[in-house]
Amino acid sequence: MRRRAFLGVLLAAPLLVEVPRRVFAPGGRDGEAQAQQVPTGPVAGPRRLPQLAADGPALRYGLSKYEAFQAGAVRAWVDNAVSGSVSVLGRTYPMESIPGGIEGFVGFGTQDPVGLTPVVISYVDLLGQAGSVRYDLRVLRTQWTVYYFTPGELDADDPPPDPNAPPPPPDEGPLLPGLYAMRTPRKWSGAWQAPLDGALDVTGYFGEQRSFNGGPPSGHHGGTDLGAPTGTPVRPANAGTVVLAGRYLVRGNLVVIDHGGGVLSLYGHMNELAVVTGQPVSKNQVIGYVGSTGLSSGPHLHWELSVAGVLVDGLRWLDGSQGF
């Protein structure tokens, strides 16, 4: 049977092979509803700090957007504050210190409920006084792509296992939740970039579902698959520190980068790695080369992005549609 050219990683679904090739167009996927601005709650307004002159620092706060698609993200910020957190849907995201104030990023999962939901920013200002502000943010439904497997497409044609083969590499699955939950100061700056140069050949969108023999679509692809020839250089989506680099069972040769502020990214199935654990990396640095290691049937890059443990769509971080 002819092999398809990629294998991605699913959330709560089996590991499967290639879907038809598509080219990424900034601004979202075919079939998505157009986002409508919902400016509810106080809108990034100033509040003068008490006990200061009228021309003293103003407390300003806001969200980068008042709506977010499932698998999207928003940025929360407070000027002239020293600490804080953002809470939504029962999850709390610590905010990080930046020049002039604090910021935090909120990720929305594939299963988060659609509709209005409160977002509460809690903060401590320059005088040590605590406060909070609430916004009603609208979560918008994402129209997930679906790949339909036909009868016979999944017929096994692999040879029987070799009893003398070396033991398989370790499974990275148990390691990733702990890494994705880590919190360190922000290391990145500027715009986010695609990990491969040139036009992106998307062979599997984030969140894509699969249907087997006419059954209902299920599962959600946990990253974005980018087709490219073996040996194509891979660069990080932004600066950070390598927190895991090695060969693992599913994603093969992989690199996980901590960008700080609860944002981490993963690059899998690489043919060769060019960095080691603990190494700081810049946006322009090559971290590895496209390959087909691990559970993969053709050369491609599997790219994941996590915000405080919530996997989100990396493509949405490239076109400014999330307001940052």
C-alpha cells in the first residue's frame, strides 16, 4: 500500500497518517465564521493611582481582543502594576513582569464552551493595593477540518516485529504535561514566526478530526504539520531556552523550547537536532532539520504551541489576528 506523507499527534485519538495538502492562508481556515468585536467590560481605561498627583502614573489594563476562537489566545495586560493573574473557565494564568507593568497570555482549548465567558484580571498596583477588573469575552466556534479514512486505507502492511530489534526510545507523552506547565520569566520579543522558511505546506491543521469508515469525526490533532523535504532547516517560533532535546517514541527527534510567560513550543520528527537541553536559542538559530523520525511515514515537521498547558493553534500567532 502506498504510504501517505505524514503522521501527526492527536489529542484523545489514535496516531494516524497524512491528510491532503493545503497551503496556509493568513486569517484563518475555510468555513470559519468571521469574528465580531465584542467590547464589553471596561475598555483599557486609565484609573489614577490614589495618593499621587494628577499627572502621576495611570493604571491601565485591557485584553488584546474581546473574543477568541477555540484553540486561540489573548493577551492580558496591566500598566503600572507589579503582579497579577488572569482567570477564565476555571483556569488561572499568572502574569509576568514586563517594562512598565505586567502581562499574561490566556489559551482556549479545543473543547472550551462557545459563548460569553467572564475573564477576571487581578492585580497589585505600585502602591501595593489589590484590585481586579472583569471582561465578558466571547469564545467563538472553530470549524475543524476533518479527514475521512476510507475502508482499506488503514490495512496493515508492515512486516512482523523483529525480536532482536533494539528497545524503542522512551515515550515523551508523560514528560510533556510537566514541561508545558512550567513558568519562567519572558524570554521572547517581537513578532512570532513560522518554524520553516517560505510558503507553508500545511499537511495537517491544529485540531483536525478524523473519521474512520464513515464514523463520526473524533479527536483533535495536537499540533500543526508542515510538509518539507528532509534536511530543511527548522528555526524556533521565537527566542527561548531548550528544555528538552532528544529522540523519543512518538515525535521522534524533538525539541521543546520555553519562551517564558507560560508559552512553550515543540518541534518533532526531525532528522537531526542542532541544539541540546539547557541551550538558549534565538529566532534565527537553526535547532534541527526536517525528517521522519518517530511515528511518521514521511518527512514533515510537527509543531506544537502551549499556553500554560493548553495546546493552541500556532498559525494564529503568525498573522496578528489575536491582537498581539
